Amino acid sequence: MFIPPSAWFTGFIPDLPTPFDAADAVDLKAFAALCERQIAAGVPAIVVCETAGEAPTLSSAEQELVIRTAVDVARGRVRIIAGTLSNSTSQVIELARRAEAVGADAVMAVVPAYNKPMQEGMLAHFRAIAGAIGLPVILHDVPGRTLRPLADETLLRLVESRRFVGLRDGSGDITRPMRLNRLLPAGFRLLSGDDVTAFGTIASGGDGAISEVSNIAPDLCRTIFSQVRQGRLQSARYLHKRLMPLITCLAKDSPAALKSALGVLGLMSPATRLPLVPLDAAAQRDVVRAFAAIADEELIDSVGA
């Protein structure tokens, strides 16, 4: 049964890391367990092969395998959003077609990095992707990584096509929902691109966040979202503040810190692929200490607090 993206591209959606084994191969068993853990927590969707997933270090075949595994584990219980990271339009189209072929529910396409395209180039890039596949397309604007932002005017031109269903906004501008919501079509979803701005974005009228910390504390993230939606901003702000030490650690060295945190919980190896390296001992201790700020007995017990 078709479920429109407006129903599931909302709330805290985890950006899953890609586990690697001792031989530097993708650890599909650990990855499947990460997917199942998020599904059990009731997340509406899962993002794979994107920022936290170290997508630039994965081959096309590895990305297809990761997406297929997520789809197989999900069995329709949650939506699978496949990252299509590349600064080449033709390469993005190839990745998107592979994602569609193995059963992804949507693709996430980021503003091309390094090329520094003008706004007309971004417009043509995203329209070419949407025209090449039958899946919904979620845009990703993250000027801290791409140098060029997706302008509001370009976004509004793109959403004239209903193929574009949402935006992962990594600009850090928490006023964007207030500025754009009345101009966007009904059903278009605007989510924060990171945990630092998640509370501010949702409180300003945003629809959720693509989150790394949700990999660690999905229940707490769901509570924060629910509290904001119920107008209980003081309670939600208090919970988000408790998460901030961990959020700060994750943001500083993403996704190595996320892998370290999940390693502390025994969920995966902290191994990364070059040019990323695992955290040093001091940074690992910072991650462990950050768990103490989370009022979740199971998590705290897991790290020996």
C-alpha cells in the first residue's frame, strides 16, 4: 500500500552509519541489527548511505548492497531513504536508479560539493535526477560541506514539481520553516539536517530532524518531538539540553564519534574508512562521559555510569 511521504518524512529520522569489519568490508550483520533496533523504536524512516554512512567511501556495489539489506530488514515496516552522494549528476542518477531497483522508498540528493554550481545548475541537477527515476526526491542543503547553499528561490522553483517531497536543511538557519512554510506546497516536509538545530527547527514549525543522536537514543528523540508538537516546549527544551553534550561530541567528529558511541553500546565496531580514522582515547572518553547526561537507565547502565 502506498503511503505518501508526508506521512513518514517527519519526526526524528536516524542517519545510519555503515559498519565495517576487521577486513574493512561492510558488516552487513551489524548493519541489519542497527536497522532492526531503529524499527523496534518506532522510527518512521531510516536514511542510509548518506553523511553518517560514509557514502563517499562506498563503491556503487556496496551502496546497493547496504540499501538492499535495509529494505530486506524493513519489510515495509519503515521507509528506506537512500543517499545518492556525488557531485556528478550522471553518477547520482546511476545511484538513484540502483536504489530504486532494490526497493528504496525515496532518494536523498545533496547540493553538489566542490563544483560550486550556480543556482541554475542546482535546478537542472535536481530536475535531471527527478526525471530519471520514479521515486520521491528529498533535497539536502548543507552549505558547510558544499560551499554553495540551495537558495529559497531555487527551492520554491523545484517544489513546483511534486516529485520533490522534502528538504534536509543543514544550513543552520532555524528561521527557515517560518519563512517558507506558507510558500511550500501542502505535504512538503522541512527537516533539520542535524541534531544541533533540531529543537529550534521543530519549534519554529519544522517537521523533524535527520539525526545522528537518534541512532543512540531513539526513544528520547521521539519524546522530544512529541513534546514540541504538544506545545510543551519547556519540557522538550530540557530533554534536548540533556542530549547536548552527546550531540556536541557527535558533531565534532562525525561520524567517527557516532561509531564510537555505538561501539560503547556493543552495537558495532568503531572502525571507519580513510580519510576518517577512529577517535583517539581522549575523544572516546568524552563520548563515554556524554552518556551520563542522558536520563535513560538502560543506556547509562550500558556504559557503566
